[in-house]
Amino acid sequence: MADFTLATDADGVAVITWDVVSKSMNVLNLEALKELDVLIDQVLADDTIKGAIITSGKDSFAGGMDLNVIAKMKEMAGDNPAQGLFDGIMGMHHVLRKIERAGMDAKTNKGGKPIACVLPGTALGIGLEIPLSCHRIFAANNPKAKIGLPEILVGIFPGAGGTTRLARKLGAMGASPFLLEGKLSDPKRAKSAGIIDEVSDDPMTAARDWVLNAKDADIVKPWDAKGYKMPGGTPYHPAGFMTFVGASAMVHGKTKGVYPAAKAMLSAVYEGAQVPFDTALKIEARWFTNVLMDPSSSSMIRSLFINKEALEKGANRPDIPDQTVKKVGVLGAGMMGAGIALVSAQAGIDVVLLDRDQAAADKGKDYSASYADKGIKRGKTTQEKKDALLSRITATDDVALLKDCDLIVEAVFEDPSIKAEITKRVEAVISNDCVFATNTSTLPITQLAKASERPEQYIGIHFFSPVEKMMLVEIIKGKETGSVAVAKALDFVRQIRKTPIVVNDARFFYANRCIIPYINEGIRMVAEGVSPALVENAAQMLGMPVGPLQLVDETSIDLGVKIAKATKAAMGDAYPDGAVDDVLFWMADKGRLGRKASAGFYTYNEKGKRTGLWEGLADQYALAEEQPELAEVQQRLIFAQVLEAVRALEEGVLEDIREGDVGAILGWGFAPWSGGPFSWLDIVGAAWAADRCDALTEKFGPRFTTPALLRDMAEEAESFYERFAAQSAA
């Protein structure tokens, strides 16, 4: 069945309806684009048709281009992929330009047919680029609808004319938040910004009336009219010059030069503003081709959308009947437990929030109340919704109230004896089929499960803090964890709208296993006399959201000390991080425990805001006279993480490289531009990575030793997604 269909009424208004039967929201593929092209030709050729309306058969207009198509465009582009991509993009421009010109005479701008677009709801990406090529955009008065161009968030930019049209419609400054930040707006805000033209309670009627009464001048776009001047000025206009200088600085400041799409989009706007519109479209197509040829874009799309969506839909879920959670018991009402209670109640799940006494439990429930109050203040929620949220949370110190729960999430202090004691108390009350999950970031699940009478029902569910903001949840299988427990955990994570990865039990699991070496490498360099500013900036220039020193300040230095002591006790003489401990323990002894103490590797003002790196570090760890090259610092920081990811896969802790990539980006912000550690290795190549590991090992020690798996892939000239793609798909 066709995605686009056409019907004409008695007054000669053609309605082109977009309705992808197999999808809940319209997404565009290449075949559907051809369908639209044919229908536009039909509208323009039929003398009985006075004009057209493009709309949707769904509650929304469109969610954008099918990302599976974008991810494969390069490989579908033939033996000369750059030329093939450029030609394909220009073909898309041709269709949208045909809509825009609508058959009008090239010299007089007369004789065209009016084409309006009606947005019943959300319109994103190509779902806004098509409307921008129409002559007038009508949106339903739907405050829940989101309108915008979010492509920059997936490593590309609007390449079907959206960049050029929006920049010419609003000016570079006006378009910048929508292009460079992917800002989304509801219909009224979109109209106020000038993105769309009208908001109506009956947009189809309004559009039909406009089509029947539109004059020649109403359908000529400003950039096609004589005397057009770009709002805010072109790059060689005094005002426009300052706009582009500022935009360039802003882009580099935010991306640190590692996100190619932002720079390419700015180049397309800058260059396109100086030439006629059709030439500007060619420039946009050239830069869009440049981005698609860069492996960063396909890696980001694959990890952040295709793989992420697959995991959220249960790609690795056991074949077990539905395990939807009806009532969850949360043990411990501290910050973590309170956050788990909040997101569970937000998902409509009844919650029993248990703590040692009623006052502590009530304090945990108050966290949800405060969260809702902030939402009310910002207009994000209502008093009624707050009341409903709180009604789903029962704060108590009575273990007996847990008896009807079908899932328990234990979030008490990270002490095996305390966890064992609460496990026994709760298992005496709950039913035999209730799944018991422990929220731990470091303690082995198999060991903790020894306190359980039902180890097959015992599992780890590791939330990241703050729970309500962090999207990743790490599910950890102990040696005896059964399939029902895994399915229950996955279904729970789906209910609370988080992204799960499932890993096997090992010290630090996956995320912490990779992030701790990153932190340690940064601290180790400080001990060696490497400038802390070099360490931090090198990390951000890799694409890490924060440097290792800032990260340890955020998570607290005393937590680092505690983890170090526990790890040393477990590993004995094999413990490798004595040099790191020297720095951490010294900092802790001086009371510099991080942000919470307003003193750590950074200094803080009275409001808790960072004011700069602490100069006192140099008194204990003097700067070396000769500082390392930036590339060497970056390689140490990135390989510290990547090699642990490879070892986790090699040892069977990770079972799916998709989980390794998605988990890295969502869990600790691993260079999103790269698509994750395995995607990064595929970009740089296993052979280059193995060579660099050998060099780093020789200079800095065995922590950089090339894993056997990576060595084998280098010798076989394989990539991770080549070797493991079939396994992931299965």
C-alpha cells in the first residue's frame, strides 16, 4: 500500500495524505519520496486541480527520515559513494523544489498552484523540511506537538533543504537554536518564531480556504522574489559578519571540533547565504554528503537510534511471557531509592518505599513531592498530577507491606552484610515468584545472591544517579539468575522509559569497569606532573562531557577512596593503581572530597559553582618541565576505557556489542560522536589501535596491553560490527 495517496474534492483542492500503515508515526523512505514526486506531478499537470494540501492520516505529521535508510545511504550509493550520495540528495532537493515552485514561470513567478501543508501534530526532520517547501504551513492547536529539526542530535544536519530554507526564512541568528541545538517547539512557539504560518483549531478548513483564495504573490517564497535580503544580513553585511563570527565560536566551543555535522551545517549556511537559492541547495547537498561520508554520522545513528531502539524493544529479552510490574517495593529511601520510587510512580506503578523508620521513608517520598513542585513551577505538570503521583507511593517502615509486590529493588548502603540482612527479612514476606533486584554499582551479584533463598529470582539492576535524569540501566545476571528475573528486569526498565543493557556478573560490571580506568588515568597523569588543565581539556576535545578530574569531583573523592580500598582488598598483590591511591588518599586527608565539600581537584564558590582547577595540586605534584603531546594524553584517556570494553566482551561480561556502545554513551558519556567504544575502534581500525596499544604498553605499562581479541581482529583486518553483526542481529 502506498505511503502517499491523493484525493481531489469538488472545488478542485487535492489532498495528498501521508500515512505509513506499518508505522505509528510517518517516516520517509526513498520509495515514498518517489510516490510524493509522482503525485506532485499529477497535481501540477491536472488543469482541474487548483491547488493542494499535504497532510497526514495520523495524529502526527511525521517523525523524520527512516534512520535505517540514512544509516545505509553510503553503502547503497554505489562504487563512487560520494557522487552517488550527492546525486541522491539533489534528487530530494528536486522534489521539494518542485513543490516550492509549483509550476510557476521562472521569469515572472506567475502561474503556479498554491500548495499548503497541514500538521495535525508532531513534525520533525524531513517532516518539517517538506512543509518548509510548501507555500503556507498550518498547524493544529495541539500543545503536545513538537516541531523542529533535531538532526544535529544524531550526527547529521537537515539536508533536504531545511538548513537553507530556515536560514533564509529566519536569518542565521534566528535559525541557530533550531539548527545548531535541535530545539523543538510547540505549534504556538513555532509560529512565534516564524517557522510555521498559522495555528488553528481546524487547520484543514483554514488551509483549504487559503488554497482557494491564494494569489500569485502569496506562493512566491521570499528568496525567489526580486530584491530578497537575508534577515540579519549575509556574511559580508556588517551585522551578518558579527553573527557568523559568533556562530563559529559558539559551535567550536560546544563541540570542541569533534562533531563534524555542526561545522558542516554552519559552512552550508555561510556559503549558501552568498549565492542564489538553487546554488545554495547544491552547497547544502555537498556538505551533507561530506557528513554522510564521515563514519561519525553513521556510527551515531546506529548507536543512538537503531541500536538503542532495538534494546528498548527487548532485543536481548528471553522468550518469557509478559512480566509487567504492577507493584514495586523499594528498599532504602535515600537519594537513589527515592529516585527509583519517583520514576516508578511516574510510570504508573504502585510503590512501597521502605526505610528503617517512618521519618526516613517520608523524607524519601518528599523527594517526589519536591520534584513535582518544580515541575508545577515550570508549567510541566499540575497539582492534580502531583497528587496522583504521590498517591502511588506508600512510605513505610513496615516490611509486611511488601507482601503483594512482584518486584523488589533494594537500594540500601553498599555493604554486603547490610544487603544480606535486608534480603533475608524481605524474602520472609514476599511471594515465591517475586523477583528481588539489588541496585549496586560494584558488588558482585553472585556473592550477594548467596543471602537469597531463591538465587534464580535474584538479579542486579544498576541505576545511575540521578535516576530521573540518567537514561541507562545496567541489568546484571548472577551465575544462577534465571530467565524470568531477566525478563522482569527488562520489562520494568521498559515501563520506566529507560534504556537497558544486560551484562554478566563481574567486578564493576560494565560501565564502572570502563569509567574507573578513565578517572584513574587522569589522576595518574597528575601524579606524573602532567598539567591538570591539559588532562581536562584533552578529555573534552575527545568528546567526553567532562574531564576525569571533574568527574571524580562530581562522584566524590571519598567514594573513590572506598572503591580503591575494596578493590585492593579483593585483588591483593595484583592491584595496579597504587599511584592513583597516593593522590586520592592525600586529597581525602586534606578534606578535599569533591563538589559536595566545595573542595576537590577544582575550587568552588559559595554557591557550589566551579571556579577553576585547584592550584594547590602543584604544591604536592609539581608540573613536569616537559609536557606530553595532546595526542598522547588523549590516547591514554580513550584507550583506558576502550580496552576495558574489549576485555568485557572477550570475557563474556558483555554479550552484545550494541549494548557496549549504547551503554558507554548513555552511562558515562563516552564520546557520542564516535558511536561508542566498539564503533570508535571500527573508525580508527583494529590494526592502528593494536599498534598504539603496543606503543603505550612499552611506555606506560601493562594496563595498555592489546587484548587477544583486538590483536586477532587486527591480523584478520576485521571490524567489530563485521564480526559481531550477525550475532547481534540474532
